[in-house]
Amino acid sequence: MMHSGMCWDSQLIQAVTLPSPHKTQRCEKTESDDANTGVQMRRAIAAAVVSGLAFGGISATPAFAVERGAEKVIGTAKEQSAAHATAKTVKAKTATTAKTAKPNTRKSNAAASRWVIYHGLEAEVPAIWPVYRLDQHPSTCVRYDINAVYLGLPGANMQCPAGLIGHTATFSIIPSATAAAGSGSEITAQRVQPDGQGGTMVGSLPAVHHAAITQDASQHELRVVLGAALLGATILGTYGEDPAVIQQVFATLRVAPKGAAESAQTGSPQALLVPSRTRQPALSQSATAEILAARAAATGLQPASARTRRFGWAAARSLSAAATSTAWRGIPVNWPVQIVKWPPIGKPPPFHPVNGFDSCTPSLDTIRAWRHAFGAVGIYIGGLNMGCSFGTLSAGWVRSVAGLGWGMLPTYVGLQAPCTNAGGTSVINQGQAAAEGRQSGQEAVADARTFGFGPGSPVYYDMEGYNATDAGCVSTVLTYLSAWDRQVNAEGYLSAVYSSQDSGIADLQAATLAKTPGFVKPDGVWIALWDNVPSLGDGNLAWRLSDRVKQYAGNVWVSGGGYTLQVDQDIVGGPLAR
């Protein structure tokens, strides 16, 4: 079959900001391009139909690449109806092309795309995407926040930067554990749904034994699972707001010719160790004080530091001291009086904060080796802005970690603020904040259940720093998080929020003090304040010390027991899942 090299729309491919060992030429647009758009579209449709990918009854084509704007969720009833109508026209126009097509030489437009071959499969991808061989370099970090191709089973000890966030187009061919045995990758138990099961069927791959294509819109993923009889592999595609580019890659996927040489690695594993440049946590208390003062001026409330704080055990003790009376003002001193004393306040429960860290899923060997230094670990359980793969995370991994005496901070990385500081992320729709918050709450609880976290467990929402001076944006965030908190609580879980102290945490504090109508206070907070002070007593917050976690340092290399990881460091007093 004939298949020409594709010209990839650069506006739909997120530029790789990390160092790349190869250079490519961008597709140049000429003055005649606009005039020939119709011809090019017809040729693109023909090429894609010949390559054999069907979405909802119509072949997916490079024409997807010209779609821009809001996210396109394929496979809906409306789209399928339109697809069937269009398919008749496509079939008629491409019948001649299909009959006269010549065998594919698998040569691509070197300036725009290239073929990758692995595990008996091949696909055409943008040439600017680096290729990583996980079977040869098992410590390679599988990142979903930058464009890349990953070939092989993720290793158990991935070397990932801490705090990755964002989703963009990536392509992975992942052999099953059985198929990968002896390949060089460490074989580990793979997690069940949502990796291998679930999602909505949106099409099939005629060129790969008519394998089903499923889409998980909540995770922004497309997936094909091939059983042992069909090469034994999972093909995974991630995307950001628009699935167009990854659909275009899937459109070229097919069985590789026998004896075809597998693609070599082109990317540098060291390049993947560069932390996300978009993280902007608070670095000192002063910035937070200024934010709270601004909130106070806007609401008429005094800054928290100037008010009498009444929460937790300190409040109970102050009330007890003030509740004893021996006389009433204006009553003769010789009148009989009643001594009124409040019931004695019991001793506060034992409070022992523990050291913790958060990162992409660490291996069980690392967990065992680091138990002497840490007691809590933050793990990513889902969300469409989750920036790294699940790695070895599974319900079995969770049981093993709990059995070793660790507590866990299950973290869901959902939609971000419209005014977020984190680039390359999907954001809250300001007109649908409450509805999206409820939906995200349902998804977060479903993810928690997937990994064995039952009712009563905390789920932390990762809301990265944002522009706290944008009043409309702040209102949207609070509406969204309140709906999320309410939904998580309704399903029997504790809700908690991770954010920068000078944006998300400051806004949650201000809304709590102001008793903002409709606002729901989360059960706990995880404060991002990189002041290198492992203390939970910073600031006068409306959460007890036992409801707080503080991330006091970020992107720190930690070594111990023969294992080294880049992590964020935490002091944990707040709720943990065990």
C-alpha cells in the first residue's frame, strides 16, 4: 500500500522544550497552500483510509490535524452519525486510489515525520519527537507533559523529576509483561483498569487485526490492547486539549514487515530529568501575608494574623479559661452565686507528624530502603493533567506499601485554574466550573477505588499555583474545588487540596474566614511553601496541624539504600491513606 510522508501541523504539536539530539525542518507554508487546501484534504483523506484506521465508522485522517479550538471527543452519537454519512463519500472518492495503490516503502518525508518500528508494529510520528527505548534503558522516565515516543515496558525505578504536570501528545508501544520477559526491562505487576480495561470503544484498526480502539476522555488517552495471539502489546496515545495529532499517528499504525529492524533510541534520558519549568510554589511567608491582606481589604475582614484564632485545641483551652465566673456585674457581692465552669478539656490526641516525599511512583525496593527516613509518600492516582505514567502503581503496590508501615497521599491532577502558572495544561471552563468539579470528584474517587483506597481515605486535589490577583479566576477555582470537595465527601472520602500557599491555600483560607456562600472547606490542605522549613506551624490557618501537609522543598535529589530519586519533600500531619 502506498502511504506518503505526512506534514504535521506545528500549531497542534507542542514544542519539545527539552534538549533534543536531532534537528528537523518545519513544514513551510507557501502562498499556494491556501488555494490547494481542498486538494490536500482529499489526498490526506485518501492516504488515511488506505492506512486503515476507523473511528466511529469513518476513517481517521490527517485532516484531524487542521481542527483547532475546544477538545474534540470522538465517538459520540452525533459524530458517528455524521461520520457514517461522510464515509460513503470518502469511500467513493478513494476507491480508485485504493485499487491502484503501490506497496508501501515506509519512507517518510524526512523533514516532517519518520517511522518507528517496535515489537512487530510500526507507525509514523512527527520527526521532532525523540524516541526512547525503555527495554534498553529501564530507568527512563515516561513523561506525558512533553512530546515523545516510548518503546518498551516502563521500568520499576524510573528516574523522573518531581511534580510533573500537564498532558500532551505522546505515543507508546508497551509489550505485555510476558512478551517483554528477557528484554532488559524489569517485569513488574501491571495495574488493572484504567490501563488495560475500560474506556469507550471509538473504532478499530483494520490494519492490525481489527483491534478495538478505546478512548478514556477523563485521562485524555487512546488505547489499543493486543492479546497474546496478536503480538501481546498495548498501544497508548496521550493528548492535551485536542486528540488530532495522536489520532493521526494511530491512523498509520499497522503490523511491521517481518524482519524489519527496530527503531533505535534518539532521545537523551538525561533530558527527561529536567523539571517542569512551570511550577511556581510560594517561597516565603511574606508573599502569603500580602495576599491575605489583599483578601482582607476586599472582604472587610481583618488579616488572619490580627484576629483571634479559634480552632483546634488551642481554641478549646482559651474558651475554657474564659468560661469561669464567680459573680455577675451589677449584682450585690453578698448575693449567693453559682460557680459556672465548663467541662474540662481532654488532652489532645497524640500528634506525630512524619517525614514524607512525593514523586512519580517509586519502586517497592525504594520504599523498603527508605522506610527508616520517611513514613509517607505522595502518589499520582489519575487526572487528565497527570504528567508521568503510573509506572508500577497497582492495588498490589498499595497493599505492599501499607504493609511496610507507610501512609500514602493519593493525588488527583485534574483541571487547572484558567489563570494557571502551569503551561500546557487543560483548564476549568469558567461557565461550567461546578459541573466539572462534580465530574472530577467522581473520577477521583473512581481512581482511588481502582488502587484499593476505600471510603474514609483522603484524596488530594493538585491545584497548581495561579494568578491570585484575577478575581474572576479565583471565583472559578473556588466554585470548582467546592463542587469537587462536596462530591468526594458525598462518596465517603476525605477531600484535601494541594496548592501554593500564596494562591490556592490563601484563597481557601480567605473563603473560609469570609464564610463565602456555597464554599465548601476541604478536610485538609497540602501547602506548597518551599522555604526549606519542615514545620506545620507556619501561619494562622483554619486547619488544625493534624489536617495539614507542607511541601517545604522541591526538586531535591535524595539517595539512600542504593536508590536515588528526585523528589519533593514534605512534613505530614494531615490525613493519610493506609
